Amino acid sequence: MYKVMLVDDDYPVIELLSESICWGELGLRLMGTHENGESAWEHAQQEIPDILITDIGMPRMNGLELSARIKELRPGVRIAILSCHNEFQYAQQAMRLNVQDYLLKDALDPEDLVQLLCRFKESMDEENRAGWETSRIRQLFGETKELRKERSIKNFIHQPLLSPEKWLAEAAEYGLFQQGEFCLPVIAYLEDYRHVKYRFSSDQTLHFAVSNVMNEVLDGMKPRGLYIGYNVKSSFLLFSYRPGLQGNIYAEAAAGLKILQSTLSKVLKVRMSFITGEGTGTPEGLKQQLNGLLNAEEQRFYLMPGDTVPRKSANSTAAVSNLFAHYDQAATELREVLLGRNAQQARTVSDKWISLIREERYPPETVKDWTLKLLLDLKLKLHSLQFIRPAYSADTLHKEIVDIDSLPSLREWLDNHLESIVAAKGAGAGGSKRTEVTEACQYVSLRLGTRISLDEVADHLHLNASYFSRLFKKETGTTFIEYVTKLKMERAKELLDGTNSTVGEICEQLGYDNQSYFIKTFKVHAGVTPVEYRG
């Protein structure tokens, strides 16, 4: 008997279909009913259905994503979509995933489903009689063709074009450069990849789902478009057109890209951004344009989600100032906000610096290095102040930031980590169990530019100075004076590394009246004089 899975978050629909259909008489077994896609997917991994009947809009995982995942497990699965009236048009026009039929829930008659199930059973019986190999070959043909198309374009991009005529003959198979047509290339970027990938079981499933949506929407579109996957985060669209006075290929392509964006958002809940190249009538020109789009990492970095923009030359966005010249100011502002009573303003501070980065358009790798250093130094500094536990890994942060390819994603990443620091502060996640010591460390950090005495801090905490001295040594393993000196010398290192201030100016900024004493103290702490350290 063939196994049937029924999935719908509308319980009356599940009850109607499960009880009104005589499954056994049809040679079928209802293996389970589920009210959301995630529950159905967990069951399907244990027992794969032969027939899937599913709603589209459901919590936790929609029906189209569920269909894509199950098809990866069993390519020959039969699928019927249950659709509400307001979903029906886009359900028909969007990703089919070889969906065999759609049933409108508003006018649902169980007898219609019975007839559909009978057709499913007959076709599966026929495939079984014809042999599994024949059925499998038919199923794999479309996938093989898609992979061959992707491989062909990658070879075209990255290998020498030895014979344009030979490549044109190969390109004709995909409908490119037919009878005097030109080609407009576009590179498409998947946004929010770090979040999107967790909603799909694998990169292969994500790639498969996006490819199906793209191909379905492009089918019959004007201008004619060809979708080519490049990797899981980027792909190409090649629009064919005839140059002339009538029509504007750039406007027509932009309209088509809006349709693609809308459909991807509705069906898969993913966002796409695009950079368009220039139209060309030769293989050489197309190869140059595709390579130019792949090398537009800097422009891609500054795209906002949903943008569609023309490609700019590589030199047009070069920053003229040095981002690291602002490092010390940014680090100081964030540290002071997080240590103060208005830690929630950390996002406001980070927004200020992200805005500067966007305005100046620094190279992406510089921005990522600057942001990673900022966060690592901030967490290390706050841990040394008994403010947060060292619950982070430099390797982990580095791996996370390497995968980020846009400024909006980098901004979200930084804000999430800053929020985790704020949450740790709210939860009392300090290195010391005593709040008095934590507050003393914060007090010192915010006043490194002044002379700080033990009596002053004890008075601030309303504690006896002798008692506070013993408490601080017990909790931190160091005396209060040693702790203040250590923080001032670490701050001196930061100023020597990140500013052009003279040794005398740094001495004054840290509250020292005697420069010779400051230099001797620094040498005891760092092993070298300030001048030697900077040199």
C-alpha cells in the first residue's frame, strides 16, 4: 500500500479528509496527519510518504519548503497542494516542485481528492511496472540538465575562451544569443544567509528550492530570462533581448526582478538583491561582464536588502580616510556606554559608526577586521573589569564574520553581540560574586583619566577603606592599586597603538603628573618604554 501524509494547520480540513476518505479501499494508508510542516518533516525523516497532501501557509515550516525537503528524500513523491483562495494565483504561478495538482480549500470536495489519489496510484503502479530505473532516469534528467548548465557557465567564466563559435553552439542549448539577440547579465544575492540556512535542511535543499522558484517565474517572462546557480549565496540571471529603439531592456529586466523578489518572499520567505551588468552581443563581452559582477564584492557589501542597482567601476567607491584612525574613539564610546547606566544605548553608538562606514565606503575586509577587533577587544576589556564572563571564542567570532558579505548583516551581527553583553550585565554575569567589586571595577574604568584613590572608591561604595581593600584583594587576586595601574597601562597601550598622541599627552590623559614616573611604570608593566613599544 502507498503511504499518504496529510498536513494542514486547519484542523477541520484534516478531520474532514482523514475521516471521509476510505483510504484502505483505495490501496492507500494514511500514515499520519500533522498541523505544521516541521512536525511532518520530523515524521517524514523516519518514514517517507509516497503521497504528500499539504497546505501552503503554515507555522514553523510552510508547505512548499516541506515539499522541497521531502522531494530531496524521495524525488518521485506525489504532491497535492491545498490552497486558500488568496494564495491560489501565486501557488499556480510559482514554484511547482513537480507538484501534480492544486485543490482550492474554499470549494474542497473530498471526492475531488479521491479522484486525484486514484490518478496518483495509477501513475505509481505504472512506474513500478515500467521499472524503477526508467522512472529514476526521467526524474534525474531535469536535475542533471540544471547541474550541466551551472557547470557550463562556471567553465565559461573561469577558463579561457578558446573558441567563441564552439561556445555559442553550446549556449544555443540554453537559448542564449539566438538570431542576433543580446544578453543582459544580472548577479543575484541571497540576503540573510546566516538565518535562512537554518530553515532548510541543507544548502542543497536551499539551492534546489530557489532554483525551482526562479525557473518557474522566468518561464514565459518578457524579457526571456535564464537562471543559473553559481553558489548557495549567489546566482546569475541572463536576460535575452533584441537591441533597438523600442523598449528598454534595463527597465524591463528591473520589472522582472521585482516579480522574482516578491515571489521568493512569499513562497520561501527569502530576500534577493541584484546588481545588473551591461548588455552585450558577444561571448567575449558576456564573459567580461560576468567576471566584473563576480568581482563587485565591495558594491555588494554596501547593498541594502532588496536593492537593484547597476554595477559601478571598482575604483568609484574607494575610501580616502583610514577607518582604524577612528578605532580608539569607537572603542571608548562603546565601552563607556556598556559600563554606564545606559547600556541600551550601545545600539545607538554602533549605528553611528555603521553610518560612517556606509558614508565613507571603506573596503569590506577592512570593515570586517575593524569590527572583529572592536568586539574582541571590548569583550576582553569587560572581562578584565569583572563585567562579563569570557563566554566567547575568538575563533568562533572569526568564523562568523568571514561568512558575512553585507554591511546590514554585519550591523545585525555586531548588535546581537552587544545585546548579549547588555543581557549579561542585567543577569549579573560578572567575574566577581560581589557586586561591590564589580561596581568598583566599572567606576575605575570610567575614570582612567583621573587620579583614583582607594579611599575615593571605598567612599563611593559606602564601605570602610580597609574592609574594601581586603574584599577587593580576595575577589580579584590583586590589590586595588595594582588593578588601577594595570588598567591605566593597558589604556596607554591602546592610545600608543591607536592614536598619534605623544607620550606626554598620553601621560596627561591618564592622570599622571610626572612623565618620568609614568614611563617607569609603563616599562615595569610592558617590559619596554612607551617609545620602544610604539616603535
